[in-house]
Amino acid sequence: MGRRGIKEFRAPEALALVAADRDRKPLVCPSCGTATISRTPKRPPPDSPLELGRIALLCSKCGRSAAYLPRAPDPSRSPESPYHPPGAS
């Protein structure tokens, strides 16, 4: 059990599931092995623009969940990049 009694994937399972989603592979639950993962929002077509916001993955069989934010297309917008306020040199 994770926070507040919510069933969450263990870190290695969540990372594998997120990687599969980013690579547009079929989503299979790493915990129970079924293909019952629902994705919110639904996966857009491959040629659509990059989606923004939180992506939630939930296994409808075992109830485990994971969530992530999609990668930013611009590396300077990465959380690991240093912050440079506008107008600063």
C-alpha cells in the first residue's frame, strides 16, 4: 500500500510501465501480468502534438496505479536544468 491506502506499483514496476507507455508499447501490468491497464487521458495518435499534464495508469484487475508527467520537448524545460529567470543573464 502506498499513500493513504492507495495501491501503487513498486518503483521498478512503475518505471517499466512508464517506459512502455512512452515507447507506445502495449501496457501490461508488471504486478499481475494482465493487459488491463487503463490510461488517463487516452493515448493520442502518433502524429498528434505532445500532450501536457499528468498521465495516470491504473490496472483494473489488481488496482495498482502509477502517474507521471510527460517529457518536455525542449531540454531546457527539464526539471534537472538550472532555473534562469526571464531577463537574467
